[in-house]
Amino acid sequence: MTKRVFLFWCLLVGRLCVAGSGDVPEITRISPTSGPEGTRVEITGRNLRAVSRVVFGTTGSDFKIISAETLIAIVPHRTATSIITLIAPQARAASPCAFVVESDPRVPDEASFKAGYVNSIPVPEGFSSVLLWGIAIADTRVPGYASATIEVAWTQLSCRSDGHEVVLNDDHGTVRGGLYRRNPWFGINDHQPLPMAFDPLNHAVILRVGERPDKVWHFWPPSQRPLLPVGQLEGCTVKARVKISPGALLQMGMDYWRNPTIVYGPGDSHEAGASNWYFSSERWQEAEFTDIGGVTF
């Protein structure tokens, strides 16, 4: 056998081996083809059980393999319109069209999370505490934003453990927090004291976000960071009764912490996720976030 014939034979056998291995993924369809961060995308194709990674552009995604023909992927945080790539040991497959990321135009560009999400990574081992938080900002594109306010009447944090709901925080008429850098979003941990007024009629804190549109108004409860309830934790829920004026918007979320007293440091807190953004309304509304049930595939 000549060298040329041998090389041709090796290439042919190699192709036949790969084609017959069943490990080469193929994407035939994605649905939907557009949406915000956190969108659940169904990917249909062939040989999907061997997929070890799903990437939107260059950003890895949470995903779950349903069958050899279907998997579900979650559009990751801070992702632009991009091709979806499936990575398997033997090969890669690209989507026939790009997934178009369409964020709510009411959310300013610099905001970190433009849609709600639940962290797919569970509470780290040894973490025993949890803290709810809120983020309030002004939208300088809205006429009259300088007078924008958010009123917070109460905040509540509850967790479900062993099938039982336990209320950990239930605070009324007060918050604490600080003003953080907005661009880049929370660029540094250094912050200024959180200015606030009080509305005696509604027993609510008033955050005049329009007076400092250059800042993220980050708040949390006045009470101590609580311990998680004993037992098998299913997750926690954050609620806040708020009134949002035109030119203001709000997002709620929570972090798990190593313990109730530890000071912020790398690896000492774990973000559970964040809610969708809440916008202005003439009425009081309830803003909520929960990680009970985890990432919904």
C-alpha cells in the first residue's frame, strides 16, 4: 500500500468512525429564536446526549439534556445576539440561525441583569445565612426623572425548609444600604450612605432616586442577617411592598452568606438571583423574587 493510498484509507475510516459513533451533534431548530436573558430555549437536533457544553457566542449556558433529540438551554447573563454552539467530545454543532437577545428597552443599558434569573449553582456548603436586597435606579431618558422616587413600605424574607415556610425578616417603614457606582455597574464596593426620607401617611421609606441618577440605590433590611432555618432547604422568597413613580425602576433579589456576621469578602456571599424589573405605577405593588424550584427547565 502506497503512502498516498494509506493516508486516504485512514481519512476514510476516520470519517466513517465519526459518522457512525453517534457522538456528532447536530442542531436542526431552536425555539424561540429571540428573547431576553434567562429565556428557556429548546434546541432540537440529533445526537445531543453527548453534549457537554452549550455556548451562546462565547458565554457558557445552563442546560439540561431531555433526549437525544432535545435539550433546553437558558440564555446566559450579559449575552449579545449570537450563534448557539453545542460542544461534544467528538465535534461541535452550530445553530442554523443566531439567537436574538431582546432586552426590555425600559431597562437602561448599564444595568447588570436586564431580566430575572435564578442561579443554577445551589447554596454553597457551609453557608448558613441569607439576606434580601433591592436595587433602585432612575431612568434619565424619562422626562421629569429628577423627581423620581421609590417608596418602600415593608420587606419580607421567608424560606421553605422540610416543606414548611418560615418568615425570617418582616420589616416595616425602614431600610438600610448605600449608593454604589452605576457605570460600571457596582464597579467598586466603596459606597456612600443611603439618603432617605419618611412618608408618615404610608409608613414608608422614600428613596429620591432622581436626585442621584448616577448611583445605584442599594438597600436591604434594617434587621440582622438571619440564619437559614434548620432542615432541608428548598429555597427562599423575597417580597417588598413598593410604590414606583415615573422615571424610577426597581429589582429585588437575595444573597446567601457564610454566617450572619461575616463582612463582605470574595467567596463569602452567593447571589441566589434577581427578579424581573418593576416599573412605575400609580398604585402600590408587590415586588417578588424566589429561588424555590431552582432554574426552571
